[in-house]
Amino acid sequence: MKSTDIPRELIPWYPTVDAEACLGDQECLNFCKNEVFRWDEDRNAPIVAHPYNCVLGCSACMKVCAAAAITFPTIDELRRAMRRLRAQLNADAAAAS
């Protein structure tokens, strides 16, 4: 099974935003072309509105955040999750046949 065979909604890779640490400069919102973020005027911080638009393994928005208010799982956590999901989907496919 390839990574592309796993439904994106099952893969836990997307940013988390610490709204209290956010400077409100909207750099992440302007940077991300996949529309992962939406701006929340009340909080003056981004909201992860479309987490599954985030490209697997990409954490570039975290690097452009001057306040370090954006975090991601580690690449090792992503790899472990992918192995677990592949194993589960393979087991499910074997059970169905």
C-alpha cells in the first residue's frame, strides 16, 4: 500500500496554532497557498480551518511564523502514523477478501 492509498482525513498532519503567542501579522495566512488557515478577527489569530489541505511533511508556515506560534507533529510521529495506518488498511483489506 502506498501513502496515496491512505485517505488524507486519516493522516494526522496539520498545524496547531497557539493563539496567545501569535503576533497577528498574518504571515502564515499569506504564506499558505493551500488555504489551511482562516483568520479569526475576534482572536486576532489564524484558525486551522482546512487541516487536510496541508501537504504531508510540509511545515513551512511554522518557519515563517516569527512568534513560533505554529507547531506540527514530528516527522517521526508522521512516519509512525503512516506505518500504523498502512498496517490497519492492509489488515482491513485482507479481512474483506
